[in-house]
Amino acid sequence: MCGTCGCDGAGPRLTPLGVPHHGADHHHHDHDHGLTGRRIVLEERVLGRNDALAARNRTDLAGRGVVAVNLMSSPGSGKTTLLERTVRELSARQCGAERRIAVVEGDQETLLDAERIRATGCPVVQINTGEGCHLDAAMLSRAVAELDPPAGSLLFVENVGNLVCPALFDLGETVRVVIMSTPEGADKPAKYPHMFRTADLVLINKVDLLPYVQFDPQRCAEAIRRVNPGARVLLVSATSGTGLADWYSWLASLGAGPASSGD
């Protein structure tokens, strides 16, 4: 059981697409059956171990020139649709140039999202967390070892859909991107401040639905900046393409390589 969020299960399963499923690879968390004081100690222990491995991940990725983008959101934000379109369009713009793209998909079950990414021609590894509600640094370490992205790559990590626990677990990523959507309501940054506080960039997706939902983009941007004054906010639509040039330009600014130069 994760001492921070209470998730439990048989542990994560890592599946490179096209490789047979070999069952669960057990990854045990600490169990907490005691009082609050013991739980706090276990939480600190779990997070401490994770942070140490995350620091190693970050050093290793930076040494290889790999930019890792941790994508976090609630379920239904359009995260996978945005990632799928991003991979397709950045790959087309690169036209065989040296900056490669790879993806780590995190979900509790199924290979559905990873299959969508694989259809773009992008290398992808699926991590199924079972009952776990977030990815952690150990899972990313195993996925990177499996993918072995070349130097200068752009690595997208689609975290498990959840606006709470993924924010607590450093993966060793380069940047964090939080995606929310207009049907979710403009109050999400106030309700889930820690998630938005950790973001380098917030994408407000599904702006094509603004005529049909009660959502005030300005109010939402103000709420984001109240909890995270340094966060950049972009309005996008993975369906219509609105704002995606700015998103691609932001990605290109993260490191050397022709990821995109925008429109």
C-alpha cells in the first residue's frame, strides 16, 4: 500500500507494445496498519525513497539529453487525444530529423492508450499500475530502460488520471504539464492546489466547447496563478487544433533539437 495515498494491488505491469504480457512484476509499497504517527513515518519513507530514485532518473536523463514531460490530469481531460495529436504532428514536422519521441503510458488497466500511441509509429511502453493511482520514479526508471530513448529525445510520460497523488510523486521528469478541460469547471485549481502548484505549464483543453459549457477561461487562469504565479497557461483544443502551435513552441524551447518551430 502506498503510505501517501492508500493505493494497493499486485504492483505495476510494464508492457512494451508487441511484447507478450508476462504477468505482474511485484513492486511492494510499505503497509501501514498503525496509528497516525506511524503512517506519517511510512509516508516520509515512501516519498524519501521515491525522491532519491527520481533524482537519479533526472541526472541520467539530463546526461543523455532526454527531455521528459510528465503529463498529469483528471480522467477525461483529453490528455491522450492531445498526446496522440502532438506525437503525430511533431513527428511529421521533424521529417526524420534527429529529435526522436518516445512515450510512457500509465493506466491502472488495459493497453488502450498505448495502442493509440503505437499507431502513430512512436515507441511506447505501457505501465499498468493495478489499483495504484499514480506512477512513481521506479516505474519510470524501468520504462526508460525498456525504451532506451536516444540522446536528445523528447519523452512524454502520460501519468494515471488523477488530480491528487501524481503530484506527490517526483518521477525525475524535466517538466510537469497539467491538463484540464473546460467541462471540468474553472474551480479545479482551487480544489486541487497541490497539483497546479507543481506545474510548469497548464493546458486548458477543449476550448472548442466554450460555447456549450459554463467556463470562464480568465477566472480559471487567475485561479491557477493564485496557487502558482510562475505557471504558464495556454488555451488549446486537441480536436480543432486551437493553441497547439504555442504548445509545440513551448516544447521546442525545452531543449535543443527540431521538435517544432511552431506555425
